[in-house]
Amino acid sequence: MLISRKDQGLLARWWFSVDWPLMGAVFLLMAMGVIFSLAASPPVAERIGLDSFHFFHRHLLFLAPAAVLFLAATFLSGRQVRRAALWIFLAGLALMVLALFIGPQIKGAHRWLNLGPFTLQPSEFVKPAFVVLAAWLLAEGQRRPDMPGVWMAWGSYIVFVGLLVKEPDMGQTLLVTGVWFILLFIHGLRWRFILALGGLAVAGAGMAYAVFPHVRARVGRFLHPPKIIDGARDQMDFAIDAFHNGGLLGMGPGGGLANKHLPDAHTDFLFAAVGEEFGLVACVAVVIVFAFIVLRVLGKAGGMADPFRRLAASGLISLYGLQAFINMGVNVQLLPAKGMTLPLISYGGSSLISAALGLGMALALLRADAGEPQRAAAGHAAPLMA
């Protein structure tokens, strides 16, 4: 054996402490994304006049750095995870502000920055960074009564969500708010505060419905599906058709009919394309892999003594588990359309790389040797930048 448990090097310590089943499940999702992109993206590319494999080639291009970043992130210590999160959070917020002023307007929103042949969506990278930073602030606030950690965490949430609403990106706002509530619940917020926050969330949703026409239109379409007149249909109709066409085993790669009319068959509605071309069996397989990753991380995080690692790992996996649930729920018409990708599977460079980074951080925090130094365990504060 080339690596021994007696070795004290970084590689040896990582090798014997990383969760290999989780590593394998994450790479399996990435492999699924490659197969599904190859099958579902050509009709979309051809419909808009691009080379058939345009999106597939770009998916591979984004997947390479995502896989490397995921693997590299698993080597980090708890201290390095929160340090990286701080800088990503600050830089990401600055880029979100920049996108509001100089970013292109796409479908009425300013969420992106043009970087030559690529576009960057800064909010995707702020999401995992926010979770880690908020987890550290909540944990330190609990450990140090003199530190207003809870209020600082609330401040970071308000700033981030405020920018998301300004873009606007109501889907990501809903997602981040849901994960924020999960963090507060795990942290130990009293029930009356949770109920009060739930009331505020409902009020915020009502305000979004009243203020943003596209939110009102999507909710209205979900609650009262329009009748099909003169063959006019939208992507929600085609998504349901895709699942009906696919049946148990699917129509075969490239054999889908409904996904040829889905404008986002390679991104938001890839799950529907999977259902049509690979069938119910493939959809169930995707759900099982996501469920395995989420439940395994939550199970291991729940047994951690370090509040920061427990909160951060739980929050990170909740972020991607909830995003996957929303995406699949939209595809099967359990939820209104949100414009949200399926993590690690859908096309989208920022989404893919950000998901890989966040999941790599989660695996790093689960490692037995990723804890805080002895002085932190003894009850002394662990500085954010230490």
C-alpha cells in the first residue's frame, strides 16, 4: 500500500479521513450530468442556430474546473473553509453590485457579468459562502456572549437577500431564506421566533407577488393552468408531456419529443428531459443519489461536537438538497416555475462550479482532522481569519 496510516502528511491524513462513499456519489452526479447533457442539449442548440453539441462541449469545459475545485476543497481544514468563505462572500457581494450597474439585462434581470465568451453569476458563489459565514457567526455568538454573532449573521443575510431582490432573483431569495431558517432552527432558535419569522416570510412572499409581475404570472399559471388554445403551450405543459412520453424506461437518448420544444431542456427542465429519454427509472436513480448525499451529510454533521462544523455542513447540504427539491418539484408541477438548475447535473458554469465548491467544503468539514485547534475546543474563540 502506497499510503500508510502512520503517515502524517496532508495526503495521508486526507485519504483516511475523507468520506469515500460521499465522494463517489458526488462524482456519480457529475457523470450523470454529462450523459444527460449529451442526450438533452442538442435539440436546444439546434433550435437557436448553434452547433448541436455546443452546450455539451461547454458543459465539459465547466465540469473540468468544477471537479478539480471540488477535490481541492475537500483538503481544506475548518479554519481554511471559513477563511475562503469570507473572501468569496465579500468579493461576491461586490460583483453582485457591479452586475446591477454594468451587467447585461437578461429576461428582465441583472444577475450576470460578461467575461468575454463566458458569463459569471456572482450570487451562485455567494450562496455557499454565506452559509459557512453565517454558521461561523452563529456558532461564535453562542460560544462568546460578548460577540453579537446572531445579529452579524442576520446582517449578512439581509445584505445578500437585498441584492437578490434587487436583481431580481426571487427563486434564489426563496432558497437562501429557506436555508437561513434551517440554520436558525439547528442553532436553537425558540419556536415563537421561528413562527414569527415564518410570518415575515409569508408577508415577503405576498409582497413579491404584488410587486413583481413575473412572480404573479408564474404563481397564476401554477394555480390556474391556462387552456391550450390553437396549440399554444408553454414549457410546463411540455415538461409534463415529457414524463408521460418517457414511461418507465424512456424513449432512448436523443429520442425525446417534448424536450425539442422545451427552451430550458438543458438547464431548468433537464429533469423532464431525463424523464422522457431515460424514463422513470433514471429519475428515481437521480433522486436516490441526491437523497443519499443529503442524508449522509446530515447524519454525520448531527454527531459533531463543534457547533461551527455542524451548522456549516448541515447548511451547505441543505442548500443543495433544497435546490434539487425545488428544481424537481417545478419539473413535475408541484411548484411554480423558479428558474433554478439541478445541482451538478444541469448546464450552467456558475451553478456547476459553485455547487462543486460548496459540496467540497461540506466534505472537508466532515473530515475527522478538519476541526478547530485545541484552544478552540477548550472554549476560546477561534478568530475568523486565524
